[in-house]
Amino acid sequence: MAFDMFPCKRNCFNACHSRQNTLCSLIFSIAWILQFIGNVHGDEPLGRELLLLLANWLCDNYMKDPLATLIVNNVRLHILPSMNPDGFSLRRRNNANNVDLNRDFPDQVFSLLHLFFPMNNDADARQPETKAIIHWSKERHFTASASLHGGALVANYPWDGTEDRKRNYYACPDDDTFRFMASLYSSSHHNMSLHKEFQGGITNGAAWYPIYGGMQDWNYIYGGCFELTLEVSDDKWPPANELHNLWNFNKKSMLNLVASLVKSGVHGRVFSSHCGGPLPASIAVKGINYSIKAGERFADYHRLLVPGERYEVRASMPGHKPKSTVILLGEEAMTLDFVLDPEITDKESLLRSGCFRGFDSESRFNFVDFLKGPYLGVSLVLIFVLAFLWALVRRKLSLNHFKHRQSVAPKRSGV
Ligand SMILES: *[C@@H]1O[C@H](CO)[C@@H](O)[C@H](O)[C@H]1NC(C)=O
Ligand SMILES: *[C@@H]1O[C@H](CO)[C@@H](O)[C@H](O)[C@H]1NC(C)=O
Ligand SMILES: [Zn+2]
């Protein structure tokens, strides 16, 4: 079960899947796309309940509460309350095939950086739940994500795995940003930051205990998506009468995490100076060995960064000259568009470099979809009206022509 939350004014809980409602996705695809996933482990059902409560709260409070309004208007928030419904039914950690889904994702081999563990590299052996998440993430281009677990009280961030498979702090290139994100959650929580075991209520995954094949590392390596693993309660399966309290303990954290992420970092679009077309360029920040890619269709990018710092942001795309800009991030997200000049001017190479991507077959396909979809009736009426007008104009023209000939004829005979 997944809910797509869109800022469709009349009904904030409007499930509008891109293929069915291209207009919606055209208007809002530049928004931040965030994701909440619950119940990855079947016997950790609290996330599932909290996410349903979160969805309800957002719908009930849109246009009433400023935080709800900010979130609904600015974020495409995808909520998956349960990734493991079979495990939930069986009241156990693993899915129906007895596989731990949070060990089933491709992982990196640290000695050959950015190659995945061979043991997890067999796509056919992957579980259907994992495949579905991988497919979903590839399609949506999430900026950030959080999965909800239970059994501890801490906000966990990458890396989860270490090179030597030993338990120690293993920082990823975006360690500062992840610490900032994790602290957003823990400091807004009832008492997560007071936990004695974890300073500030946050932990690097590998410093706690290393895991491999987890969703968090995969999202960061593969999806350009910054994911946290949130352990939201010491009690894995709390009694139902505690739900109300647990919701209140986590509510502000969940809302603040989403709202603060919208205000953090830099985002914008990348275009070619040659044809104005969108470029799915790489975006990197000087000093951070990590890059994200702008979207294929709209060339929009969203790069999370800690506020209050100076950054040099660089956009690069094969066939184009890279460009860098120094920015000073304040307490709001910054919009930064790039216009890249092509290195070569011959059209063939520009085509290959993605210059005309904005007008590629996919856009045409979607436009046809758009006509065929919910607007089929409107399109038909339009076509009918146009045809009618055309017939009218033609009739008028031929009448005029006839009259003209009639009025001219006598003069000619007079000559
Ligand atoms: C957090 O608060 C809950 C409920 O008041 C309590 O049961 C739990 O022990 C507290 N945990 C910490 C780390 O303070
Ligand atoms: C950056 O990361 C890549 C792998 O992602 C690695 O091969 C390279 O050595 C790293 N560069 C630096 C300067 O750390
Ligand atoms: Zn778990």
C-alpha cells in the first residue's frame, strides 16, 4: 500500500499516479520528493501505525496548521506504511520467504568502491518487496527518505557497512549532512536525544553494528537519496493503548524532518545554452566526494546540505563545459540554476549529449497520454469545436468569393 501525497488543493489526499495524471506530475515534479517507509521488519509495526497517523494528520490539518500547509504545498511525500505485510501477518522479522528485507539490497564492495557485493548482485534472487522498492526509487528520484524501525530509540545514518567488516565509525562523504538530518529527528523527539547509549540520540550505522545489503546505504550509493533508519521505540511491538503517546513522541520529529529538509540545501535546474533544453547533469559540491544527477525529464536537482555554510557547487555534463558557483547557504533552501555551454557545436554531438532531451520520445508519449487520459473528453470537444469553426470559416470564405465574383463580373462585362 502506498499513498502519493500531492498538493492538489481540493483534496490533499489525491492519489495521482504520474501515468494517469500527467498534468499533476508536470506541475509538481520540481518539488522535493521525500519518502517514508514503515514496517520493513514484519515484527516492527509501530512505523506502519505512525505513518497512517501522519497521513491522516496532514490531510486533517492542511490549510489549518502552517506546518501541514508548508509540507503539502512543497513536498511530494510518498508514504509506504508497510514494506513487509507478509512478515507483519506472521509477526516475524523476515518476509514470507524468510528473508530479511533490510539485508536484501545490493551493497558496495569497499575494496572495489561502488561495485556491489557479489552475494547481493543476483537480481533474480532478490525478493519481490526489494525489487518493488528498487523500481519505485529509480522511477521517482527521491531526495531523501526515512525508514521506520523499532527495538531501539535512535536515528541511524550511513554508512551501515564498513570496509573491514569491523564495528567502527565509518563516515560517508556526506557525514555532516546526515548528522544534521538525524539530529533534526532526535532533537524534536520526546526523549530520543536523552538516550544514554547514543550521544544526541543519533548514530553512524557501522559504529552501532555493521550491516550489509541494507536499504539505507543502497539509497545513498545508488539513488542519490539521503536515507535515515529511524528506530522509533525501544519496544518493538508496543500495546495498542500506547499508540497515542508514541504518536505524540514522534509526530513533531516526522513533521520537522520533512519541513526542515525543504529548507535545507540547494536546488534548481540545468539547461544547455545552445538549445535551452534540460540537461541531466551531475551536481557535485567541492570537498564532498559524492554527486547526484539532475532528473532525466526536467533536469531538476535537489542537493541536501547543512545550512549556514559556504559551498562551491559544480554542474557537469559530458559534451558541455562544467560550471561552478560559490554559495552561502542561509536558513532557507537556495535556488541555483545552471546554464552550460556546449563544448562542440555540431548538432549530431549535441543530440548525443542530451541537448534535446526535453523533446524526446518520452515527452511525446506523455503528451499523447495526457490527451488520452482524464482530458479525453475535453480534447474531443475541442477538436469538434475547431472543426466546426473551420467549416464556418470555409463557408464564409467561399460565400465571399462567390459574391466577389458576382460583383466583379458585371464590371468586367462593362469593360
Ligand atoms: C522516554 O520516555 C518514555 C515514556 O515517558 C520512557 O518509557 C523511556 O524510558 C524514555 N527513554 C529515555 C531514553 O529517556
Ligand atoms: C571518491 O570516491 C571514489 C569512489 O566513489 C573513489 O574511487 C575516489 O578515490 C574518491 N576520491 C577521493 C579524493 O577520495
Ligand atoms: Zn528493523
